[in-house]
Amino acid sequence: MVIADLGSLYGMIAIGAGLATGLAGIGAGMGEQGIGAAVVGVVAEEPGFLGKGLFLMLLPETLIIFGLAVSLILMFAWTPFGQYITVAAP
Amino acid sequence: MAGSKDVMAPVVEKLHELRLLHIVNYNSSMPEFELGKPLGKGKEFSEDLIKLRSMARYLDIKSKAPEVTYPESQVVSQMDDLLNNVGAEVNSTFERITEIETEVKSKQDQIKVLRPLAALPLPLEAYHGYDSLAVFVGSVASAVDADVAKVSSVSEVYFASSKNANIAAVFVPADKEEEVSSVLAEHGFAEMSVPKMEGSVDSAISALESEIKRLDGEKAPLQQKLKDLRKQHEDMILAADEYLSIQTQKTDAPLRFAETGNAFVIDGWVPTEQFSQLQSGLDSAANGRIEVQKLEDGEANQLAEHGEDIPTQMNNPKIAKPYELITRLFAIPEYKEFDPTLLIYAFFPIMFGMILGDIGYGIMIFLVLLLLERKFRTDGWRQLINIVKISSIWAIIFGFVFGEIFGPLGLWGRIFGHLPEEEIISLKLQGLYFGEGVYGALGRLGPADMFPMDRLATNAVLVLIGVSIFIGVIHTGVGSILGIKTELNYGEKKHAYFERLPVLLFQVFLTLLILGLVMSMNMALIIPSLIVIVISIAMMVMGPEGPMGLAHVPFYVSNLISYLRLLAIGLASVGLAFAANQLAFQVIMPMLSGGAHTPTFVAIIVGTIVLFVVHFINLLLGILSPFMHPLRLHYVEMFTKFYSAHGGGVEYMPFGHVRRFLKV
């Protein structure tokens, strides 16, 4: 693949990294929304459930870490893909 | 234990005093035994307790740390006076206050109704007392006189509009009432009930207002009286509450026993090392007319395996005690389960510290907690405060490692110093750049001059990814090993070797595999790791869940990746602190960092506000997220490996009462 200049390459990487974390965050948020509401309901009835409720509520949180891992790879460790990219001489 | 009914009262007394036996309630499952009956004056005690509690509620007395303690005899002698005289006074005062409040409320409602009527030119008595007339008073959407005239030839309509409503009073002959009512309904008529009063509306309102003022004046001294009563009797009431609770506990205790005509049987659990104390105590209390027996060790184990709820008493060193809060929040460990409190004590603060990792924030949190400690004296709060306190010390330690005081060292370089510019550039070119700060005269320390490690530098992120995953492998690994041990305790060999062990192998060798991939395809690591991973997956398939066990594999992979949050949350907090410092020092007040800028008054004010607000928000987040996320790592990533698989245990709650307001 030939890229016109390094600036736009870094720009696109940054956009990709942002999308990866951001979209994963939205997904995790949507997952937690329902669980959170249910947990609050249960805890109101039975306060002893708080710990387990917290556990359930934090489960989808892993999703955002996946997105973040992808972002980190893009931002800091993209060198493995470097060999496939050539920058066109200006 | 079994004993003669004659000695039941002294036995209950002794049990209560010893506070050793966790009584198992008799569930009347055996026909030979029936439920016990309450001892002596139980009913009176509970009636008194209800009286006392309602009094405490009127006085708004809540449990608090005791200031004075009373001997039991004093409480008993003052009980009558407290319940009857003081109680009657409190009740009557409180009732009068409620009366006044309802009266004021109804008068205020009347005023609300009267206000709009003031726009109409009628005295109040004009609205009432007709035999042949129907009266409609209320708010309408539009003028009604024309339509009313259509259905009723004789009518009198008063109409006035104020700024938010139109008000109309319509007088018609009684026989036209229904027609007019339907006409009015078309105009959105909402009826108002006019209070039966006389004179002009304005004078009625002012009369009501002065009445309200008088009632409020009467209420104030009554409230003051309640306050005085509360001040005077608060400690005594709490002590009496405690005394009565203890008495009812004792008198109701036989309800939990099994009884025959002449004897009673109590089932219960007691810590093994205190058994002899319980036995001798009861023997002397009952003059030998009681038989106390204990289970053999093996029997208890068998019972536990069959799902009997044996109570658990958590036994941790004093320093790890606060962390029982975190364990308890999830579940009480079962009789044969491992109590994870010590593990939480070992891992939790380090994780907290690694995420927050800032000397400034750490010290701030520590100081705030010292202040909070004086305010919050209940056990739960104490434990929470202690947990965060130990964690904040770790945050300070990691702050030194990362070289952060309210953000990365870069801006605080004045205190600690910087690497020279050309050295930074050459480090960056070599790919060995871990930050530009130095430890004062010591310079940079550690292998490859890694510390102080600026977490925002690329190399530091890569190193910290590695460290996070490493902590993850250790953390989940300990969990898996404990899982194997727990399953073996319960005699579940298949679960131990084909469910827990493969997970351990899988996670450890997956990490080694990734390490091999990162170390420029180190085949000596990759090939053996791959083999072990395949074996572990095969073991999972052979395990108790069969091929369904495979469904868990993604979960085990995500377990490890989840530990990246140790790096990620920290990075977010450094990022915010860094942004705050940049904004304040470089953009708004560049003169402070040596830039060319005339210091203006406005710039300094705005810069300081930005600095304070952003750091304050970051500090709040810096307490919350580093607390929640390690909590999750424990609950989700670690506890699922070994804890609470058999459903939580029951806490050891010995029969008795801790005396707080009564002298022992």
C-alpha cells in the first residue's frame, strides 16, 4: 500500500484508535444500562445483593478494554504492519 | 446440648453472657419435639420496646457512638419514669405539633382557593346558602356569559381574568343546573370549593394569614421542647433500648429451641477452641443438669459436603481486617472455602496504587481520609476508610516510580530537574525514551534509566502493558490454584483436575505464547506453549462440562486482557492531569514556564481556577475508578476461579449482644 504522506497515515491511525475505544465504550454502556437498572432494583429490595450486583454490572466492562487494546496496538505497536506500508516520495 | 427445663433460664442467661454459640433455629421437623415458648415477661419487654422506639422516632434519636454508659440497675429504675412520664410528654407534644401542621396546611389550602376569588366583586357569604339557585365557581378557559344566557334565560355571571387563569362565578335557577353544567364543561370549567366564610375575600385571607402566624408561633416553642427533651434523655433512651433488646432477646430465645415436656434441646455451632469454655460455663450455670456434646471433626466435614450451612467466622490478622468488607460485599466464605481476604489485602492496594500512581493525589487522599476518620465512626465506614488509606500509601509509592505530582513530572521539573534537551532527543532516537524527569541530583534510575517513568511515553505504555498482563497472570493463577484446592476440599476431583487445572495452564501458557510472539517470534517459547494450550483445551472438553467447556475459552482470554485496565485507567488520569497542567501553565500562564508573556491579573486568576477545577475532578475520579476497577478484577477475574461456587456461606453470629450504652 502506498501512502502519500506520513501525516495522513498517523491521522488515520489516530481516528481508528479513537473509534475503537469510543464505539466499544458505547457498546459497553448500552450493555451496562439494563443491568444497572435491574441491579438497583434488586438492591432496593435486598441490600445484601450489592456485591453480586456489582459483579454483574461490571461484566460488560471488559468490552471497552478490548477496544482499548486495539487502540493501544494501533497507537504504540503498529510496527508489525509497517513493512506493508510504503510512503511515496514527495 | 440437652438440659432440664428447670435450668433453661440460667442457661439462656449464661449463653447470652458468653456470646459463643451460633444457635441453629429448630424447624419443628421432628414430631417428638415442639418449639419452645418464650420465657417470663417477654411480652411486657417487647411492648415497652415498642413504646420506647416510637418515642425515639418522635425525638429523632438515632444510634450513635456512645458517650455515657449506664449501669443496668439505673436503667431499670428509671425505665418507668422514662416510658410513662417522659414518654407521655413527648407523645402529647409531638401530637400537638402534628395537629398544628395539619391545621396550617388546611388554612394554606383555603388561602390558595381564595386568592383568585379576590378578582370577583362578591363577598364570601354571597356564594352560599341558596335554595332555588345553583352556584358554579371555578376556573374557565374562555368567557362563558353568552353561552350560559342561551340555556338559561335568568342568570347572573361574574367573570374576571387574572394573569394565569380566568375565574367565573355563575348563578342560575336550580332547575337549569344540568344544562348549565354541560355548557360550562365545554369551556373547560374546573370547579373550586369556596370555603364557608363571611366578609370580603381580602379580609378573609388576611384573617387566615394571621391565624397561620399564630399557629407557627405556638409550634416553635413545642419543637424547642422536643429538642430539649432529646438532649436530656438521648443517652438514657438509647441505653434503655439496649437493655430492652437484650431482655427480649433472652426471653424469646426458647423459640429457637426444641422442647419436650421436661427438657429442651439446643443446636448450635461454636468455634472449636472455645468449646471447653462454653461447656464448663454452662455446666456451672446449670449445676450439671445439662449435657453438652460436640460433633466429631469428620462429621462436620461430611455435613458441609452435604450442603449443611455451617457458620463461618472470618479470622484474619488485624491489619487485613478492613478488607473483609470487600469479601463480605460479595459473599461470606463457606465452611470449607478459602477466605480470600488476605489475597485482597495483598493485591488490592497495589492495583489501586498502580492505577492512581501520583504523589500529590495520594497525599491529598490520605489527608482527606484522616479528616473523614474523625467524622465517620461506624465500623463499615472505618473499614472503608482504612482500605483506601492503605491504598493511597501505595499510590504515593507508585507516584515516585512514575514521577508524578499532580500530573507527570515534566511541569514540576523546577523541583526535580530535567534531562538536557539533546539527551532527550538522542534517547528518543534510540527508542529508549521513558520520560524526561529526574530524581533531583540522583538523575534517572533503574535498568535502561527507566525511572521516573512518564506513563504517557510510548515505551512506558508498552512496558506497563507487559506489567499489567503479568499481574493478571499471577492474580488469576493464584485464583485457579485456590480453585483446585477448594474443589479437592469438597472431594470433587473431576472438577479440580479437568475444570480448574486446564484454566490455569491455558492462561499461563497463553501469556507465554504472546511473550514468544512479541520477542520476535521466539520459537522455543511458542511451540511448547501452543502444545500445552491444546492439551489444556482437550482437558476442558474431557471435563465435567464436556464440549460445552469450550464456550468458556473466550472468557479466559478476556480475563487476561481485562488486566490492561490497570494501565488504561491510570493513563486516563495522567492524561487529564497533564492536560490541566498544559492548559494552565503553557496556554493561559506561559510566563510561569518561561514563555514570553506579560503576566496579567486575569490570566493568573483563570489559570488558577482551571488548575483547581480540573485537578479536583481528576482527584474525585482518581478515588472512584482505582477503587472500582481492582474490585472488579477481584470479583470477576479472580473470585470466579475459586470462590462462592457453592453459594455463599452463613456468618457466625453468636447468641448475645454487644453492650454499648450499658456498663458491663
